[in-house]
Amino acid sequence: MASQRQALAGRLIFEVHPQAIRHFEEAIPFARFARQKKRQIKTGVPALDKALRSLDIQGIRRLFDRRRTSPTLDRCFLIDFDPDISLVKASRLLKAHKAIAHCEPDYVRKLLDSPIGLDQTSMSQVLNQIRWPEAFATDANIDFPAVAIVDSGIADPRHPLLPTAYSEQWDTVDVNGQSPPGDFQWWSPDLVNPDDRAVDEIGHGTHLAGIVAGHHTGSFGGVAPLARVIPIRAMAKVRSLSSGQTEGFGTASNIATAIQLARQRGASVINLSFGFERNSTMEQKAIDLATANGMVVVAAIGNGGGETPALRPAVYKNVIAVGAVDSRFNRWPDSQTGKHLFIMAPGVDISSTGLGPSMVAASGTSMACAVVSGVVALMKAKNPNLNTSAIAKILAQTAMRPAGTAWNKTTGWGVVDAQAAVNLA
Ligand SMILES: [Ca+2]
């Protein structure tokens, strides 16, 4: 069944019914669960305990930190159980219980492939192309907001070109040893300990951090160099057993936690450069709460080319979905299209920071997404009160597109114009 092939084995997320939550065990923790003996699982709802014990449950915890959440998110829990029991069977068992309002698998999200090119587009070319308002972006008297990059993490903070102001970093990866779908296996030593170190083992998050807020020197520099970057690692390395290739996988639960954390740490903008097809209600709830609190969520539209299946989170409402163009304003052929596409930005052969000392050129809507996150950070610096719909309205109004044309599904409203957008902010 398709859903099984796109989710973590042996894990479900569920929401407890508002009426049942009164009886639900107060002591169920938010932090990573210790492996609990199945006899010790006590939710406060005896019939549910019996169902959970039949799943050979290994642990239960809250999905969100209840001190910092909303009444809805406070009712979300995550369980790990015997991975040999099918997700369909386990979810049928939980859904049958009247205390359970909603139940879903923990769907996987993939970092978008970012083919590494031989050609290089320097960040100074990108900044010229988006009409970067240098005087504004580098004015140290302005209070620049924080941009959370929920991704693979960030390289060594001593890297001379990375954002100078990332004072904190976080890691929400917690897969408790449960296997990823397909022929992949986890290929990372850090899979069960959420903590305050976002060590990047892939390079994707480091590349984006340079685009958003890299330190300016020579032809390199980020879009919002004075913004505070909060790297949050939610994606870990996996390896294909058949091809040996590695890529980045995360899960909707770890991403939802990361979005919550970004909100709690005061980020104004969240960059999400990953995707997958399956809908996650929990991930969507975390995004809705963030945007309801005035944060702006920017996501890459995907690198499948044309009208391939729409990816989450780009397709969710309240998310600004970004496609990629090359340095001549032509749509990058692999940039996905569709009715949720909002705006375009340069994303081909972008030269930015890598895990080592040398620059890396990479292409994709991930990079374009980071450019737009930077522009939104500049707009929020000018006017912190702008919410998602106000930001979206200005971006649409100011985007560069042929005269007399409007929105279309291949290039959205056009290519982001940083100067005009900041002026109107
Ligand atoms: Ca860790």
C-alpha cells in the first residue's frame, strides 16, 4: 500500500479527542521517550492502553512541547511500536477507539535533489538579478528578523562565510531506529537525540544558509546578511541499499516539531526546501499555527519538472511556494508547475557555502526558496507587522514579469523583485 511505502515503519501520530484528553496521562513527556516497557504504558484511558499493548508499543510521547503550544497541538502524540505490525492494522486499531480523533503515519519528506553544476552563478549575480536593495540590506541600524532553516543543519560555525549571527542551532531528528521506506537505510550516527547541535552531514542546509545570510566578501554574500539564522536539523542522511547513493530524509513529526521550535525561538521566516507527496495533518497544523502567529513560511515547489504530483509542504495553504529560474529569467526545466506555485527566484548553478572551505554550485527550487526567504526577511525588517497574506500580496504585486501578463501556473507571479518588495513593505 502506497502510504506504507512513504512513511516510517512502526510509528503513528495521533490526536486525542478533546473530551478524552481530560483523562489522558499528564506525565506523558514531550522529550524523547526512553524505551518503555509495554506494561508501563498508561495513558489514563484503560481501553486504549489495552490496544496500545497489543501493538507491542515501545514508547509514547507528546509531539509538541505543551508549554509552548496550542490546545489542538497539545492533544497530539506519537507512538513507536513493533515495526513488523503493519501501519494499516495499527492505525485501524487506534482509529476504532473513541478517544482518538485523528491518526496518521509519520510520512517521510525528502530533501530536494540539488544537482551540482560545473557552471557557477555567483551570489552577486543573483543579487543583481533580484534588484537587491544593498543600502537597506546592509544597514546595521535596522533590526533584522530571524530566519529558521529547517533542513539538514549547518556546517562548522567557524566557517568564515556562513552567517555571522547564528547563535543557536537545534536538532529535532528522532526516528528511534524505525526504518525509512523503500530500499533506504539511515546513514547517520545521530538519529535519536534531539538537542541543540545541528551538525550538517549532507551540505544542503549549509548551502541555503549561505544564500539567506552568508557573510559578504568578493562575489559572495547572502540576501539578508544581517538576519539571524536559526538552523534546525530535521533531515538526516539515508543510503540506498541498491545504488549506494545518499540523500536526506526527514519525517513529518520531526518537521512539525522543528516548526514549533522555530516559532518558540522567535523566528519570523521559516525556509522549507524539501517535500513529498503525502499530506500530514500534524505538519499542516504546525504551519497554520506559525502563520497565525505572523510568521511567514516559504517552501520549494519541487524539482520534478512540469505538473508532477504536488509536494507537501509547498502545496499547503498559507505557504509561499517558490520555483526556480536561471540567470536569464528562463524557468529551470525541472521546476515544478501547478496552481499553488506563487513566485520564482534564481536557482540554477548557485554558488554558496558547502561543508568544506570551497564553494559549491547547486541547482534547484531549494536554492530559489532560500532567495525568497531572504527577501521576506528584508520585508519583515522594514515592517515586522506584515503577515503572510500582506507579504504575499506585495510579492505578487512587485514580481518581475512581461508587461501585461498575470499569474500563470508555470512561473507564478514572476521573478521576485527585492527592491520593489522592500519599498512597498
Ligand atoms: Ca542530535
